[in-house]
Amino acid sequence: MNIMTEQSLENAVGEKMSAKSNEVIKMRGDKVGVFYGEKQALFDVNLDVRLNQVTALIGPSGCGKSTFLRCLNRMNDTIDSARVTGKITLDEEDIYDKSIDVVELRARVGMVFQKPNPFPKSIYENVAYGPRIHGLAKRKADMDQVVESSLKKAAIWNEVKDRLQEPGTGLSGGQQQRLCIARAIAVSPEVILMDEPCSALDPIATARVEELIDELRQNYTIVIVTHSMQQAARVSQRTAMFHLGYLVEEGATDKMFTNPDDQRTQDYITGRFG
Amino acid sequence: MSSLLVLAIVIAIGVVAFFIGRQRAAAHDNGAVKPHSRAHYHGWWAFLLAVLPAVLLLAVWTIGSSFYLDRHIRAALPERTADSKVASEALDVSLVKSLAKGLRKLDADTALPATFAELQPPLAAKGVALASDTQDYMIPIAVEANAVQSRLGLFGAVITLALSIAGAFYALRQIAPRARARNNVEKLMLWGLLAASTIAILTTVGIVLSMLFQTITFFESVSPMGFFFGTVWDPRFAAAGSGGSQGQFGLIPLLAGTLYIALVALVVAVPVGLMSAVYMAEYASPRVRSVVKPALELLAGIPTIVYGIFAVVTLGPFLRDLSAALTGGSPFIQGQSIFTAGLVMGIMLIPVVSSLSDDIITAVPRAMRDGSLGLGATRSETIKRVILPAALPGIVGAILLTASRAIGETMIVVLAAGVAANLTVNPFEAMTTITVKIVNQLTGDLEFNSPQTLVAFALGLTLFVLTLVMNIVALYIVRKYREQYE
Amino acid sequence: MTDISMDTMARAVAHPRRDIGLKGRYAAERRFRIYGAVAISVGLAFLAIMLITIVSKGYTAFWQTTVTLPINFDEKVIDPSNKRATDPSVLIKANYPKLAENALVAKLGINPDDKPMIQKLKGFLSEGARVQLRNIVAADPSVIGTTRNVDILAAANLDSAFKGQIDLSVEEARRKVSDQQIAWMDKLKADGAMAEHFNTGLFTYGASSRPETSGMGVAIIGSFYMMVIVLLLALPIGVAASIYLEEFAKKNRLTDLIEVNINNLAAVPSIVFGLLGLAVFINFLGMPRSAAFVGGLVLTLMTLPTIIIATRAALAAVPPSIRSAALGLGASKMQMVFHHILPLAAPGILTGTIIGLARALGETAPLLLIGMVAFVADYPKTPFDPATALPVQIYMWANEAERAFVERMSGAIIILLVFLMAMNITAIVLRRRFERRW
């Protein structure tokens, strides 16, 4: 871990201390397995996601971390051949239960994707779309309010406030990704899933988004998939290491990066494979 | 009550249910429980439950009661005897029905006369003209039929409206914050989408069944052997001693003409179309392409009747006069000939061949092209030795599809190929095709159930099966070809 | 240039050159290229020849010769026994052509008693004069007894002669216009009474046995009804079917069957759809023959596969990231499709629909089978009345022998082609304009 500075490590550790006081389990995966047709992509994963913390999922590509993430708001339902076994709960409610409506679930567990994917509509419409379909803002003034506060929370308000009617696709990559985050926030989700949100961004944009993730932790529970260990160390309080479809190890981020239990974690964070 | 009025009332009930549903759902949303669906979905659900079952019932009821009425009239009609004044029972029934329809226009309190002759003037005053062979005995039957019909209509209307109101009430009672109105509405929409996509299957089934039934009827009077292997097409008049009384229906001359003309068309279209596609894909500059491609598309957009008229008005006479000038006397090319029809059809098919092969040639991966050019092959060598052989299966598929177009083409041959069913090898004489005969047999004033008309369906079925096989083989080849390079 | 490159050059020269037949190969290359260019030119040349011959035969159809005559609505001719107050049918049966003839006789200064001379006037004016004058009187009976200038159509043969399409060197007995008529025509032309006007009748008249009073009015209305029906049925059904197949259908037997069916239906000969219409809609369901409604249904079934294939391509072109974005926000699949995918696919769907409609507009064969080849003189008031269609009207005129009908037919083709070109060009422009690279 030669790239990480002492400074950032200390920061991470400091935050961990303050967070420890109220560790409520927001989501829990219990023996989660995923099959794509005959092929099994994920094996018996047991993982807790804690309230108002950032949980990072790391591991080499193809290790199943994105697959697990997509189970948390049932995005895997959109793939015909995908089948999920085991149990995932949100506030102790099984999200794969028949009584759960998948659309309602996704309004509670929002998602930000790897590639920024704004709708080819205006910036305002991008943010307003979610609240509109869920009926969260009854009047125009309420909607304006929701859009503004979401854009502010996503730290992009100052950059776009004068051009809300321009297309969201005209923004730069980093701005687009923050717009997508604003769009996710506008639905007032309880959990936000982020699938490598910075992989398509330049370093400066990445730094802005990382700062944002840290701020968002106050109000939201965040699960982030990343292939960058520095990023995991910078933004997360807990880290889970996946390898070949298995959860190798899970624990507090500082411990994972300084003193992992598993040899494979050790190898991965020191850059021996991945 | 007329079905249209009932339909309008049902829709009105649905609209009212929509507004009540939306209102109620909105009232439930007091912030205590997070509602599952937005208010307008509750409204739509109420609308759909009020309208859909009722409309279905109405449709079934309307169709059912028309069948019932038919049976009722048939039972009331006097026994058919040899001296019945009306030609057939079906005609009898239809006369009663139009009489009943006319009577409905009369004022209710008009005293009905007992004879048709007396009935005619008041009906004519209302603008009702009836067939003159309407019989006196039909009047009471028609009156009775009207009574039955209005009873059925009233009963149908009552139960339809009851169902509609029941549906609306049921939906409105379901409204609760956690009720999944959106899922219900979307499930119905999905059924609607599925229904729309099955229309393609229904069309095919319709085509096959309708033609099969008529063909079977046709084969009751003409033997399949005589049809499929007969070499004489003479549907109107019986040839002495053979073919029975209705004439001969030999497919062979039509099939031969169809294939011959298609062959001439392909001989014109394939080389020209293929070479244009090669040129467009491999040589043409972007500027040339941006002009020529739309032009070829426009050529493909010209309706075939225009090609047919070009053949018969311009090209046919021109070729005839040209051949007359060449021999210095009688023309050896007839005004309507295999050659003229095939040539014009070939022109029509050029853009078809070129756009199909263009797609296929551009699907050949770049790497293959570069490999050959990198060895120092010229462009034309690359095309001839690498690209075309690689694209061959796809091109064969494209040619098959084109051939199926040529075989099924109608207007060009109707105008340019002639109607005489000859068997000849001389391309400058006239031959006729399957499609021409289908049009010929069905545009005259023939009785529908005679073999002369039914044969058109046998021909249609032959044509359908022929093109179906070619299409399926071609689509299969092209799909396999594409998968290979994807 | 450095020494090194000089060195390599020197070595290249030193290396013995093989003869790889370059000269011949380049000649072959040139020849091949020329074949390609020739092929394209042949295709385009045919297009040009066809358009030129049709336009040159048809453009004159847009003008029609009329004779302006001061018609005296003579009571003695219209109502000799003065019974019209009691018997209105007198005004319908009156000898209106006589009025026109009298006016022409007076105009040409022929002695009204010279019967053989007047006999030669036969076939100078259109028979349509009867209806035209009758309508004037019916609209306003007070016109009787007055004189008023009326433009009366010249008969088709005179129209051709006026346009210079009749070869006057042919001996008189073998042509349809006599020398005397030509002389009168020249006289009227010099007076300014006979002139060509824009032929509105071509667009408004129905079927007629006389070329000068026949037009495409009924066909235009019939085609319009059919296009509306095709649009109203094929577009929603096609889009719904495509959405199901592209967005919802699971890969199974039923889906496969539907797909094979659609691809195959797109290649089924159009005449087969006519047979289907005849057997199912007319014979089985008892719908009226010759009606635009049935034609519309048949063309709908024929157009559906085209629209479905285009729509599916347009839907598939919308990137999956948009789908996940919508789903990730908690939109249902239906909302995803109708709020995002469908609007983004709209230009592609529109292009496919326009091309499908254009094909349906030019389609003739299936309409022949459902009885739309009919002599329909009156406008169809509803889609259930007998009607014809533009291409069918062209086909019917093609079967007429008279030259004037060929002119009208070519004019009708020009109009049909203008419609089709406009639609196709719109589609091409739309595609270029809205083609989105994701």
C-alpha cells in the first residue's frame, strides 16, 4: 500500500471512530447466490450494509462485486437468465419477497451507474423525472424546490443553476455523473448504490465526486463498487473484498487496508493481482 | 338500444369511474402511509375495469345475437320446396333482414299492409329501396325478427351496463393506499402489447386457412392431379373429352411463365444490382454515395404499377417496332412478351438486389479486406477473391429473397406479360403467370363458388407456399451469415 | 535526404525486380471499376428514362381546353311547355346540350338552318356540358331566360387537337377530328374563346366514360381514407407489437414463432393479402366490396411487418444505459418504455411508418381483388362506400384505348409519384436529421 499516504489513512481511521456509535444494519445479504443461466456468478455471500456508512465493494474484475450490488435493488431482474438465491433484507424485510414491489424498492434503493447516463432531456427534467413518477412533488413550486435541493446536495447547483433547461447530455463527464447523483437523490432514497461511479471520469472530477460521496453519508447509506483501492480507502468506512464470486473478507476499511486476515486480500491490495 | 349508444354509455361510466377513482386515491394520501400507486393509476384501473369487460361482453353479445337472429328467421321461413320463389335459403334470409331493416325506419304506429306491393311506397318515401323479389310471407317474419332483435338488444344493453357499473364499483372499492393499481394497469397494458404482437400470427393463420378452405372446395370439382400436372389452362370452356364440364386448370403453363419471367428479371437485376453494390461499398466517394444511395432508394419506392405501365406504353411498343425495323417486316418481339416483362421487372429489382447485397458486403470484416490488400492484391482482386467468396452465402440469400419478390410480383406482369397461357421457350412471345391469373379470375363477374373463382385461391396457395419456402430458406441463410461475422 | 535513405534506394534498385503482371492487373482493376460505374449508371439511367417518358406524356394532362360561350338559357329549349312550377323534373330532363349547341352555332356564325353543317359540330363540345348547365339551372332557376358566359369543356379529341397532339397530315377520314372542326377551332382560338386552363377536373371528377370529364377525385378520397385507416391501425398495433417483442418478450417458442412470422409476412407477395381480404373480410365477415375500409384493413396487414421491423430497429438502437437509468430511479418497465425509450425511438419509427405508408399508397394488386376496380362516379361519403384508389385508377385508365386516357393516366402517375417522392424524401431527410449516434 505504498501509494496511500499516512494522512489519508489517518483520516479514514478518524471517521471510523465517530461512526461506530450508531451501527444499525440497513441491508443484509444472507447466503446470496446469483446464477446467469447455468453459470453461477456469486456464491453464498453474507454481507451487512450499515446505516449512514459507505460500504466499498472491491476485488478484481469479474469477481462478482457488481453482481452483488445489482442484487441490492433487484436490477438483476432485468436480465432474463439471472436467478438470485438466498435472502437480502432492507430494514429486515426480504426484498425478494412477493409482497415487495420492485419499483417501490428501487425508489428506496437508488442507483448510480458506471457511465454517466443522463436522459437526453433538460437538466431540470432529468432531476424532476423521479419525483414526478413517484408523485413526490405535487406543485410546480415544490418540484422546483426538490430539483434545486437535489442539485445542491450533489454539489452541482452552482454550475448549472443558470442553464437548467439545457440538455443534460451537454455537460462534461464529471458534471453528468453528479447530475446522475442528483437525479438519484431527488427520489429521496434510503440507500444509494454506486457502480464504479468514477471510472469514466478524470482525476479532478473524481475528486469532486468522492468529496460528494463523503458528504452524502450524513443522510444516506451508500454502497460503492470500485476497482480503485485508494478510492475505497478514501471514501468508505467498511470494505468487502470479492474474489471469483466469493466474499473473501469484510470489515472496517482501516483494518482491511492495514491488517487483512486473508492472504488474497493482502495480495490484492498490494497489487499482486487484479 | 343500439350497440353504439351502449358503448358510449359504457365509456361515460368509465370516465366517471376514472375521476372518482383518482379523487378517492388522492384523498387517501394523507401522508400517514406511503401510497403504492399514484392517484391517476387508480383512476385508470377503475376506467379499465368499467370499460373492458363490458365492451367484450357487448361484442360477444352482438355477434351471438346476430347468429341467433339468423337461426330464428331460418326456422320461421316456410319449408323450401321445388317451386320456392326465392333461389336459395341464404337469399331468403338476407331478403327478410333487409326488409326488417327497412321496416325499422317506418313510424311505429303505421299499420302494416299484408302485401309487399302495398308496403313499397311508404318504404320508398323513407328512402328504403328493397329487392323486388321480396315476398309477402316475409313481412310477418320481419316484424317478428325486429321484435326479437329489440328484445335481445335491450337485454344485452342492460347486462352490459350492469357489468360496467359492477366493474367500476369493484375497482373503486379496492382503492387503498397500498393497493397496487399501477401494477394492475401495467399488467393489462402488457396483455394489450402481447395481443398486438400476435396479429402477425393471426394474419398468417388467416392467409393459410382462408386459402386452404377455398382450395379444398376447388379440389372437390377439379382433381389435384389435373391442377398440379395439367399442361392446359382453359378455365372457361371444356376441352373435348377431358377436364369435365368447367374446363381445364393446368398449373404448369402458369408456373413455367412465372419462373421464366422471374429468371429473365434476375438475369438483368443480379449482375447490375450486385455490381452497383460492390461499387458503392468499395469504390464510390462519400459524395457519390450520398447522391446515388437516396436515388436508388427512390427507385425502389416507385410503385410497380408505374413500371408495368412503362413496359406496356413505352418499352413494349418500342421493342416491337425495333424488332420490326431490324427484320424489315414483321416484328419478332411481341408487344407483350416474356422479355419485356422480365426486363422491366429486372429494372424494378435492381435497387432491391443492390441494397440487400450492400448490407451483406459491408458486413464482411475489415480485417479480411486489409489482409488481402496487405499482400499487395489490387482492390478488384480483393473483391473478387476475398470479399465476394466470403459474402457468397449472404448474396445467395439475397438473390433468393429477390427471386421470391419476382415470383410474387403482380402489376408488371398483369400489364406487360399477357394473358394467354402458352408454353413456349421463345422469350419474345407472351406467357402468363400465376399472379396474372389470380387477378384475371377474381376481377370478372364470376359467381363466387365456381371453380373458375376458387382456382385463384389454389393458385394463391401455391404462390404462398412457393415464396414461403424461398423466404424461410433465404432468411435462414442470411441470419446464419450475419451471425458468423458478429 | 540522408545517406541512409540514399543507401536503401540504391539497394532497392539493385534488387532484381520480379514481373508480377502489374500492367495487366491494373487494367483488370480499371475494367472492374468501370463495370461498377456502368451498373450504377444503368440503374440511374432507367430511372431517368422512365421519369422522362412519363412526364413528357403526362404533363399536358394538367391543362384542359375549354370553350367560353355566351349561353342563352332559352326558356323555349329548357321548358317549352312551361310546366316547371308543377313538375320540377322538367328541369332535370331538359335538352341542355341544345343550349350549348345553339350558343356555339351563333358564335361560329353558322346558319341555324344549315342542318348538315350543324351535324358536323357533333363531338366538338364535351357531353359534360349537359350536367354543367343543368347544375347552373338547378342552383338558380331564375337564370332561365338570361344569357351568361360559361366555360364549357371541349371534347377530348378537340382537346388533343388543340394541344397539337393530333397529326393533321393523316387523311381526314382516318382521324377523329374533321378539317371543318379544326377550322372552327382555329377561329375560336383567334377569338380567344377557346383556350387552355389548369385542369382542376383531373383532381375533382370521378369515373367517366369520357376522358375530359373523368378525374381522380374518387381515387384521391379513397386513397386518403385508406391511408388514414392504415395509419390509425398499423402504427399503434405495430408499435405495441414491437415494444412487446423488443422490451418484454422472453426468449421462448411463442416469441420465435412471432418473429419468424413477421419476417416472413414482410416478404409475402402483396396479392396474397388481397386473397386474404377477399376470403376473410368480404366473404366471411360480410364487409362491403370496393370499400376503402376493407382496402385499408388489407393494406394495414401488409404494412404492419414493415412498421414492426423499423420500430424494433429504432427501439434496439436506444442504448441500454438509458434503460438502467430509468429503472434505477424506480421507474417501472412500462414507464421506462413510454417515458424514455419510445420518445427517443420516435424519429426511427416515424421514418419506417412513412416508408410503409408510401408503399401502401402505391400498392395496386390486393386492391384489385377486393373489388376496388370499379366505375365509381360519386365521391365516397364514408370509408364504407365504393371507392377506388390512385394506383387502381391508373390501372383502369391504362386499360382504356383512347389517347386522351393515356394522357390522364400519365398525369395521374405524375401526381402519385409526387406524393410518393415527397413521402420518401421526408423519410430520408428525417433519418439524416435525427440519426443519433450513441
